[in-house]
Amino acid sequence: MKFDIIIIGGGLVGASLVAALKDSGLKIALIEPHEPAPVPQDNSWDNRVYAISPGSAAFLQKLGAWQLMETERIAPVYEMAIFGDDNTAHINFSAYEIGLPELAFIAENRQLQTTIWHMLESSKENIRIYCPAKCTAITWHDTHVDVELTDGTELEAALIIGADGVNSWVRKQAGIDVSQHAYDQVGVVANFSTELSHRQIAHQWFRRDGVLALLPLPGKRVSMVWSTTEDHADFLRNLSAEKLCQQVEEASAHTVGAMQLISPPAGFPLNHVHVKKLVKARLALIGDAAHGIHPLAGQGVNLGLRDARELAAILNSQDRQTDCGDYLFLRRYELARKEDILVLEWVTDGLQKLFNNPNPTLARIRNLGLEITNHLPLIKNRLIQHALN
């Protein structure tokens, strides 16, 4: 089977890229080992939620996906309240202050991915989905790439796109170097119902034991992300539901009152991954295969969706005589994405190190910095504008 493009990895970012290319006239194959999990029902909520920026929401709407989502399972964020680790320093961001309806939308991973997959399954004949399917070999040639699947199926394409996550198999097969370090932290996630309304405010506390975030879900519900030490993460995950609620209530200064657990805690290790190159001849990387950042800014998925948006724009604009796997052609994508990725890598890694340092002098400086920034509207607006893209 011959294709123009083979996309390996059908998560949110990879599937979004396929959707963005559905009218390009290019023949596309999507390879994904796991079918999307069903959307939670009733009072069940996906532990994995994303803060979708207005720019990402506009991209998903252009694809035709955002308007198909269940709106009653999406929560807008009107404000963000961020607190330092001295119980007094803070900074607030408001959509109203910058003239926007909202700062972000909190949406479940499974609903986003399932919605896009339903679109792809009923789309045009130029898209072929191999799922469940897994690659076993990639062979690079000057004019094309051969891909072999576990069932023996052989595919050929002018361009391979790796969208297969932070431990990307495609990236390894291409021999692209990465520099990475473990934060020795785990992101503990869980969902709660709350006594008090969150008032569509996303809260975040920089604490001595990590970073705690409570993200608004529809109704009186919140999604927790607690990025903390491995020992503390094990402690939290082994608590009873009642004890876990008490821990989160105290750590969040009882901001949303009493809490009840509605989905059990889960955890994922946190790492910083810098990918040396996003492209080579006949290859492009997107999403977590192209970068891995700390979740404290809530921008990982938006960074990946901006990858998909930029690469789709370049591929959709190409002349039909252009070889889409040509290195110089693909460099346009790499150059367009380099600054955005480096800025977020630097900011998230720097903030994590700054607030994870027990030095008392640094503690005073970082908390003073939060408080000063909160009184400087021009700097605050510059900080938030990047996150809105």
C-alpha cells in the first residue's frame, strides 16, 4: 500500500493532524495500537483532562470537532489564581481584564480523541486507519520510507510523521538525539465533587512538596493535578478516599470546601525532554514525540496542537509537485515551531527548578517576584498572551 503520508500515533495530536489534512488531496495512513477508550458516562470523569487554550479550541473548531463535543462536559476558565509557597504571595489572571470571554477550556482527553476519531472514520477515502496496529520496522530510502506492521502488512510513504509520545519509537528509529532529565516527581491526578463552587477559576499552589492545581470541571467538580515527589505521590495514592480528600482540602486552603472523590487517583512520571531536531529527510515529529515539558503551565497539549496546526498549514499549502518528504520543505515546519517550543521548555523547566529549591533566599525572591508581577498589568498580559495561542 502506497501513501503520501503515514502518521504513527493516533492520540489527540496525531488524530488532529489527520483531520486537518483530510481535504488536502494527500493519501494518508494513520497507525495506532489502541482504539480510543469510551467517553465516561454519568458522574464518571476522565482522570486525564486538558486546559485547552482559545487558539487550540479555534483549531479544533476549524476541524469540525469542537462543535461536536458534549458542551455539558466542558468547563470554561475565566480566571487563574496562582499562589506562592509562603501563603501570601499570589498572582491572578483574568479573561475580563484582557478583553476575552475565557482563558481556557477544561476538557477530557477521551471525549476530545473519540470525537476526532469518529470524524476520521466517516471521512474521505484518502484516509486509511490501521487500528489496532503496531509498527515493527521502518526502512529509510532516498525517495520513500517503508513501514512494516506486526501482521506483516507493508506500507510505503513519502513522509513519516511521528506522533507516538514522549518515548517515541519513531524518533529512536530515526536516530534523533534527545537531552532529558527526570524531575523525580509524579503527577497525581484525580477528580472530586466539591462543597463550594469553583466559580470557573483554575487554582494553583506552588508548595514545598510540589505544585498542586485544581481545574474546574462542570458543576461543583474539580480535577486535581498534584506534581510531587515520588514518595509523596505513593503516599497520596495509598490513602483512603476520605484521607485523600482531607489532604487535598488542607493543601488547597479549603478553597472549594469539603471534597468527595469521584475518580480514583492515578500517577505518571514527569520528565523534561528536549528533542535536538524536529525533522530530517522524510520525517517530522509532533506532540510529545517532539518535546516533553513539566505540566505546571498546563500547556503540553496546546504545544502539540500548535505543532499539528503549523505542519498541516505547510502541507496543505504545498504545490502538488512538491515532495512532502523533502528535507528543505520540512525545515519550514521546524523553523516555525522552534521558538515556541524552546520558550515553553525554558519557562516550565526554570519554574520547576526555582520552586523546587529549598534555599530560603530563593524562596523570598520567587515569592516577591509573584507579588510584584501581580501589580504589573503589562507584564501579566505578556505572560498570558502566549498561553492563549
